[in-house]
Amino acid sequence: AGGEVLGRSLTMIMPERYRVNHERALERVRTTGEVRLKGAIVTMHGLHKEGREFPIEMSLSSWISGGRRFPCGIARDIT
């Protein structure tokens, strides 16, 4: 199952109500380098491929390579 999402955008497992804020945060990282929740663990809901929601914890980070900043998130199912 992990291979289905590994390396793909986190939006694929986000309910629609989270996506606008997520895209805004990614744009802020790209333009300013600011990662507001870096190192934080955030509890929210994920979206199962069958459409149902389930509780997850997100751990957020970023790294710099070749002068570019890359955001990263790790989601953990907490059901």
C-alpha cells in the first residue's frame, strides 16, 4: 500500500477541505522558505482511496538541495 503514495503529493490523501490551505502553505514555502509547522506533529484526517476519512498524524519538515527548498510530510494512520 505504501508504494501507492510514496513520493506523491500529500493532497492525494487529504480531504477537500484541507487542500486550499495546504496549497497556500506550499506556495509560502516556495516563495519565502517559511515552514510554519516544521517539526510539529499535526492531527487531522486522511482520505482513504475508497473515499472514507481516517485519523492521521502528520509530521512536517523540509530540506534544501541545489539551492531549492523541498517540503516533506510523513503521515501516520492513528486509527
